[in-house]
Amino acid sequence: MYMGRIGSVILLGLALAAFCWGQATPQVAQGRVVSEKGVPLQGVEVYGTKDTCCPAAVKSTTTKADGSFSLRNAGAVLHFRQNGLEPFSVAAREKMPIKVVLKDQGPTLWAIPICGPERQSRFGWTFQFQRPAGKPLAEGHDVDYTRFALKGKDGGWLDAWFGETAGSVDPEEKLYLESKSFSERFVNVPSFGIVGIDTRGVSTNGRHWRWVGLNYAPGTDGKTLLGRHPSWHWPLLMATHMIRYENATESEASEFDKIVDSVCLGDK
């Protein structure tokens, strides 16, 4: 299924991202990652674009003791991930070497609740969303996924996929590159842990988009494995639940956000 089938602010806590299409993507992306206090950060996962599925193939590395990294042929977008710090993405067209400042995730962390007893009005699998009142969702199924969709009145559309390889935790590369601004934040279930990333942006044509990629991966202790187990790494992580919208006007984005923001964790 993955990205080829699903098709498709940074305020990053750091800066607005604007991309210049005239620059060529460098063969080697390199730079240094530091904290807000300027302390080098070791072990930050740095990766580019996922280009295959199951398992995902992606160029990746981790920062060294001095915070430095070097990554060849990573693609057009670089992602920087470390639990406890805000997720950060940037165009590889930026002049190299780059300096990346990662901030504490606390101010932007999105905490989602456990679902209540009323489930009939919701759709999804482990992560569930509120159905829009008076607007039927298109629904499709296959042996390995379930899909829901909703079309807005002005050309925007919402799409949700649920399955073992529903999509990517990170948005498609083109969404970053065609945006004048975007932001990212980790998604967290209290007393459980980080379960994914929420990214939203505004395209150069003024339309809005959003992409939420979630992965339910409980460990033996009942808490998430994401970032806590040697076998789990952000570059290879797939989304078991993915909901997104694209090409939305401001009013459509507000309508779609009500659905996305209603997410809760169902039966564990």
C-alpha cells in the first residue's frame, strides 16, 4: 500500500521554512545538531525520503558526539528525530553545512486521550476518530487495510488509512516542498508514550494540508516501543494509522481538523 498508493507549520519551533526550487539537492547533506543551549546532541536520527515499502528503504544516520552528521543521497527533505525533543524537518536544498537546533518537545506535544464508552459514532481501528455529523464517509476495505474518505465542498479532501502498512509517519516529500510554511509535533498518549507525528502546513497556493501518522506498538511493559527499544528507529517506522487532508480551504481545514483532533486510543 504505502506511499505510491495513498498519494497524499515548520514552524519546527525554530523557523518558517521556505524552499527555493532553483537549487539542486546536494549529494551530501551535512551539518551539526545542537540543543537550545548550544550543546551538541548525540544519537539524533537523521534520515531522508522513504522510497520503498515493507521494509522501508531510506538513507539514514545518527549524529556523533559533537552533534555532526553526514548523509549521502538522502533525497529532498531531511528529518531529525529524537524523543524528548521537537521533530524537525528541512529541505536538503538548504546551503550545507546546516546547523539544526532541536527544542524541548513539551510546549508542542499533542496528548491524546483514551476513548470513552461510546464507540458507534467513531471510525478507525486502535486509534479512533469521530464521524462527521450528517456527512457519510466513503469506505473501502482490502485484506490488509480499511480506508475512509470525505470530500469538502471547495475541493479539499480528507483520507484515512488503517492497516499494518497504512502509510508513512512522515508526510510525502512533495507536501514539504510545495509549502510556504509547516510545523511538526510528536503525538503522545499519557502513561503510554510517543505514538507518532502530526504535521500540518500551508501550500504556496494558500491551501491547507495536514498529515498524522500513528503507530501502536506496545511493549511488554504496556508502554510504547517507539524510541525505547533498539529495534525501533524513526527512519524505518511505518504508520499503522494515517489520516490526512490536502488542498483544503481555511474553512475546510477547520472542518477536517475537528475530525483529526477527535482521535483517541481505543482498546489496547
